[in-house]
Amino acid sequence: MKTPVCEMLGIEYPIFAFSHCRDVVAAVSKAGGLGVLGVARLTPEKLETELNWIEKEIGDRPYGVDAQIPAKLYGDEAGGLTLAELEARIPEGHRKFANDLLSKYGVPELPPGLSPDSGRNYADSREAFSRDKELALLDVALQHRIKLIASALGAPPPQLVEDAHRKGIRVAGLVGAKKHVMRHLDAGVDIIIAQSYEAAGHTGDIGGMVLVPEIVDAVAPVPVLAAGGIATGRQFAAALALGAQGAWTGSVWLTTEEAETHPILKEKLLRATSSDTVRSRAESGKPARVLRTAWTEEWDTNPASPGTLPSPLQWLLSADAYDRIERAAYSSEGARQLMGYGAGQVVGLMNQVKPVQQVIFEMVDEYLSVAQRFADVFTENGGSDR
Amino acid sequence: MKTPVCEMLGIEYPIFAFSHCRDVVAAVSKAGGLGVLGVARLTPEKLETELNWIEKEIGDRPYGVDAQIPAKLYGDEAGGLTLAELEARIPEGHRKFANDLLSKYGVPELPPGLSPDSGRNYADSREAFSRDKELALLDVALQHRIKLIASALGAPPPQLVEDAHRKGIRVAGLVGAKKHVMRHLDAGVDIIIAQSYEAAGHTGDIGGMVLVPEIVDAVAPVPVLAAGGIATGRQFAAALALGAQGAWTGSVWLTTEEAETHPILKEKLLRATSSDTVRSRAESGKPARVLRTAWTEEWDTNPASPGTLPSPLQWLLSADAYDRIERAAYSSEGARQLMGYGAGQVVGLMNQVKPVQQVIFEMVDEYLSVAQRFADVFTENGGSDR
């Protein structure tokens, strides 16, 4: 299953793992894949700590980072807005709807004076959609031994690609439709990630069976990774069959032993079926696939809902709510109903907590058994390859 | 690529082709796949003619039929409704909206007294959602040398499965989610068709990368065919990698040489991208993936739209409109904008008219090159299989 991207990045298996959790990133790189740390929810200081930890953990093995660099930002027309200015743009009715929801589901306020570093996973993420903050994070990352920068939410700035290339770092761009490809190629990316409808997070609406070969043909000879619906070796093999050079995975790591996923959320993910996700604007303001929860249902279908706000205004409401929900979820059934997270449809196949290494090895082994089945067509057993 | 379903049905390649066009059905069976005629839009008399023609054309080769047997029908609570009773339930406002749309886009009425057999492709299809008519069609089919009956829109009646099995005919059931599987297994189907979000027609919302392995695991050892997003050998290989025993295809045949697709529609399909379809209730009243057209947009997004009607009431309006649109499309730009058809996202990869045989042979050859690439992992070239 070695493809040119394996050589390009010095990895054993073309399995890329996006995670907000440094433990997962390190474990994937140690198992032969490429761990990729999502940086958007960190501060530059904390990122420095995380990357130092990862490098100590994995030694010389390669790893990468993923940044959200929005091509268009709310407030651009006003020359960019500060966090305080963004806060001021949230209408009172939306704020009230969010607060009333939390009350309705029995989620208390946070204890007064709680520090951002004390059990508030989302406090640092309130600036996640700021371009300046994202570039400051990348400045930190560029001082480290990363091998890959992935750019979500739009093509990366050409200057970033140049800086990365000067340091021998490869750049990948996520696309959800063919029409977005040119902007990335023009920016000079080395790899395109075709993110399909099935995927967690900010997705388009083209299914992977169609999107992957379409993007492969559109960008050849630039290598393509398939993202969306990949948690097992059969899906990994399908991605390679479609012409991708590797798999970009995310959801599957949320239920691994190493993942610092909130325990209640982990349980919800393990129980969820492939029908329990929804593409909703209720989390970030942009369409993103997340678990279907009371939070998404109330925003999307309650007749009293004021409708969701544009990104990042909606995210500011969600981040505040999520901190309250996480804290309350141990004791409040209502909080558990509201609790959600980005999750792909593949969540339906995630039914057991496993170590990261086991997930990787099982993907590889299952890929090999598909390959063996396919190889049989060329032997005397060719007449019956199953 | 031979799988047990090849032996079960006596076919060379596990490529199943759904089509309303007898020429396509015959050409697929002659090329080594299994042609499957959609019967829902025919009368029993015409079906008799079509099946006799196909059998004369293909000799001893196997073929099948596909029927829509709705599990639940509008009017069931009233003991079933006649066509006239259904017509009477269409509100005046909806009828007016449909007629006004046709006027707005410059589509004239049909010439007075036009017979159903004179250039009205949809006239016979107005009873397509009647259970009695569908069973009458199947009575005709059961008197022929068919090898397969596929049941869409719900599990087949157990009596039908029994009748089919007594004649050595296999029965397949289409499902769009795991929760529908048990009803089909209980009815005794021999094959499950996992129809994904990408597919044309009445689809669910789970992408193929997730749905196929999920259904394969849920029904094992019953064989599964993958439907949705399959037009090329890479996609065929991906379906087999996911654990399917074959591919159930549909859209790809619409632009073949043999297909009796309306010439203007064929052009629209060849030009369409993967983003040019929509899951809409505007055609049949149930969510179905179709080309995005002025017809779907006006029903779904025009503020003046009265909303779509339940199936089959909406279909009665669509069928009447489609006959007028087909007739006008040669000369009216408006008719061309309204003109649509069931089409999967894979329409973005259908850019050239080809003979049916070429499509099949290219699928097989491309599958074989994927298999060769996968097989290389076991040889000295294993280090670089692309």
C-alpha cells in the first residue's frame, strides 16, 4: 500500500490522523502513520508545549499540524474585528436563546471566576476563526520539526506555502468540491485532501465514491488523500481503489484509549449509529457534520429558534455553551442530551474503545486481506475471489 | 472479481444495470453483466412486449426486473385509492402552481386528444405507485425467464418471494439504512442492495463509504450489492473493497448510445457536474436524487411554492408536466430548464456518449488495473504500488 506520499513524508502507511489530542498524534506517528495535530483551539503558548511534548514522544518520526485558515472571514469588510467586536455583534435574542436552552436542559452557569485553564476545553478556542491567531499558531509550528501543514477552510496564503517549502515542510489543502481545487493548486499545495459528505466537520455534499476519483482526475499528478468515512481497512482499501494515495482520518480516533475525549462524549460516540450525525450550522455557523444533539435540533428545528448566526459568531455561543455542558454532563441528563462534537457518519462503525496502534494495525491487516482477495483474480483461484 | 452472486445468477461480472430502456438491459446482459428492467412505468401489456423483446435479443443470458413495491402507500388508511380518487386529492393551489410554472417557462399544453402512446413517455407511469399495478406487472414478469426481481421502496411481500423462489428466481431488496435490513431479511430476500446517498432516485442520507460495509456486516452471509456513485472501474473496485459482492448501477446507462434518453436530457446529463443533483421531493413526493432543475428549484425554494405533496400525488403533477416538457424541450429554452430526471452524483463523471459494452469493458479493465496495483504489495514491487 506504499504510495508516493509515503516517501514524500517518510511514513510507513499512508494513514493520516487528524486529532486535537497530542497523545493520539504521537501514537499514530509511532505506529507508522502520520499524526496531525489540530491547532485551531490552542493558544500559541500551549501549542509550543504540545509540539515539544509530541517531539519528545515520537523521536525522529514525522508528524504534522492542521490549521483553519478561512479564505473569507466575517468582519473582513470592516477590516477585521476583534473578539470584543465580534461579541458585540451577537444579537441579544440569539444570546438569550442559547442561555434559555441551557436552562431548559438544566445546565448551570460556570462557577464564578473559573480560569480558562481550569476544566474549560473551549475557552482558548473562542478565537479559533481568527486569521491572525491562526498565522501566529503556524509561526510556532514552523519552528518545529513538522513535516506537513494542512489547511482547512480555504486555500493557504502563498506566503505560508513558501515559508513551509523553504523548510522542507509539505502543505496539503482540504477541498469538498472540484471547483475549489484551482485555488489550492495556485497557492502551491503539495497534496489535496478530498473531504467528502460523510466526513466530520466542515464538509461539502458530494459523497466520497464520487468526489475522490473526480478530484484525483482533476489534480493529477498531485497526490490526493481521501477524507470521510474511513475507519477500517476496507474503507482504506476503497480509498486507494478510488485513486487516492492515502486516507485522511479523524472521527475514528475520538474513541481510542489515548483520546482525551470527554468520557460522556466517548460513550455517546460509541453508541451512535451512522444516522446519528447531521450537517448543521448550529456549532460553528458554517455547515459542519456533528453528532445530532439537542443543541443542533433546537437551533435547527425549534420554531422559536432565531436561526444560527454566521461564523464565527455562532461558534462563540457554542464554545461558551460547550464549556458549561462538559462540566455539567456528569450529573445532568439534559447536559448529556446537549453534548456534541464533530463526528463523521463512520461513527456508526466505532463501537469499541481500542488503542491507537490497534486501529492502525487492523486497518493495515484488513487492507492486506482486501488486496489478497483482489490479487486472486490473477491466479488459478481467480474464478472465486471470496 | 467473480463473487458468489456471479454463480448465483450465472453472470460473468457482478455488474448490475438498472434501466427503464430495454436496449440497455439487453446490451448489459450481452456484455456479461446483469441487465435489470425497471417496470414501474409500464403497463402489463407493454411489459409483456419488452420482456419478449429482451429474451429474443439476449438468448439464454440472464436478466432481471426492478419493481417499486411501496411498503406504505398514501391512501392505505382509506383502504386504497383509485387514480381518480388520488387526482381528486390534489389541492387546486398545487395544480395551479404546477400549471403556472409551465406557463412561466413557456411550456405549452399538449395537443388536444393526444394518445398515451404518441410521444408521452410518462402517461403510463401515473399509476407507478400503485401496489396492485406493481403486482400485476410482476405477474407478467414471473411468466418470463427472469433471474432476479429487485424490490425498491420497501421489503417485498413474502408471497412474492415464495412465488419467485419456486421458479428459481432470486429476489433482492434495496435499503438505505441499517434499520431497514431486518424487514427484507424477514421477507426472505437473497440479496441486499445498499443504496447510498450518492445514488439516483429514492435515497437515504448515508454515504457509500459508510453504508456499504455497515450493511455487509449487518446481513452477512447474505450478499450485498453497492448502489450509488458507481460508473467506473475504480468505483466498482471500491465497492468490492468495501465488502460488496457487486455493483448496482443506474445513472451511467442514461448517456449510453443505446439509451432512449431524450436527446436534450442526454445533453444536460453530459454537461452536469457532481454538484448539479439534489435530493428533492419535487418529483415523486419522496426524497429522491434528481438533476437540479427549474422544476426542483421552484418547488423547493420559491417562496410562492405551496410545498410538495405526498407521494404519489406529487408524481401525478410531475408526470403530466414531464410529458409537456419533453415535447417542448426541442424548441423552448424554458422547457430545457425544467427538464430533469433521476441522476446520481456520479453524473459528474459521465461526460461522453459510449456504447454499453464499452462502459462494461472499461469498468472491468479499470478494476483489473486496481487489482494489479493491490497485488503488487505481495511482490518485490510491493514497496511502491503506484
